[in-house]
Amino acid sequence: MANPNEQAFSFEKAQQTFLQRVYQWMSIGLALTGAIAYMISGNLGLMRSLGGGGFLVLMLVELGLVFWLSSQALRISPQAAITGFLVYSGLNGLTLSYIFLVYTGASIAMTFFITAATFASVSIYGYTTKTDLSSMRGFLFMGLIGILIASLVNWFMKSPLLYWMISYFGLALFMGLTAFDTQKLKMLQERGATSEQHAIIGALMLYLDFINMFLFVLRIFGNRRQ
């Protein structure tokens, strides 16, 4: 018969390491994305083959993977969830390889550190604040829809003003999402939802927040190649 004290200690330990595992998997995903993006950017032949329709196909596959992981991660094995997350991170590296052709390496590095510092600050706020951020859910969701619609419209309009409005609003939106998602993960931890599948879902949420924040910061501060 299991010792109640040992069970309580095991549960508490799982709670303490849950967010650590979330951030570890997020970091692994970001490292994989960055490494593949950098390597692919040096292969101009592959970049040309991915151009146009190739990138569109990759983006659709990535979108499908995100929806699949978000809806099925708790129903599949931990190994399958981890594999799905790593495959998504790798594919995202392919689609993000273009930034090395558009922006200078120095500005990409600077943008990464700015994003990392901002992400860490907002995430700490989300974890430590006593304010219930769940009331932001509707605003954040509508903000995402608004960003998607505005980006689609500006694809045709090519308006510089709308471009900058989308960039600054998008940055603010994903800062809010980072705080919201961090608090949500803290609540999951407190409720005992500490499985590896939960950790992968959490890593995916924060990974998406970081990547989108990085891209908006890059749009605002990045130096384009001449």
C-alpha cells in the first residue's frame, strides 16, 4: 500500500517541475526552429524550390499540425505529442528561413534578445499577478481575428500606415497572450494537470506567443538588407 506522504511528495514534485518542463520544451522547439531556419537560408536552391506555392503548402501543414496537437495532445501518447511538436517546430524553421534573406543577421540577433527579455518580463507578470486575466480572453480572441483580417486586407492594399498599425497592435496582442497563457498554465499546475501531454500543449502555446512576438518586433526594429 502506497504511503500517503510519499504520494503527496510525488504530486508536489510534479507540480514544481511542470512549468520547468513547459519552458524546456518551448526552448527546444525555438532552438530547432532557429537552427533549421539558419541552415536552410544558406541553401538558395532549396529556398527557390520552396518559394511561392511551397511556402503556402508548408504553412497549411503547420496550421493543420497546430490544430491537431491542440485538440488531440491529451488523447495521444506523450511520445506522439512530443514528435508532433518537434515536427511542427522544424517545419516552422523552413517557413521562417526567409527572414535571413530579408533582414541582417545583426538585427535578427538583436530582435531575438529584445523578444526574449520582453517575453520573460511578461511571462513573470502573468505568473505573479493576482489579477485574474481570464477576463481578457474575449478581447484577445477578437484581437487575433482582427490581426488576421487586417493582414489579409493589407496583402492587397500595401498600406504603410496599416502595416505599422498591425505591427504595433500585434506586438501588444502577443504580449497580452503571453501573460494570459502563463497564468493559464499556472492554474493547470495548481489543479494537478502535470502530464507530459499538458507540458507539450503549454510549450506550444508559449512557443507560438514567442514566435509571433519575435516577428512583430522584427517588423518594427529589424534592419532590412539593401
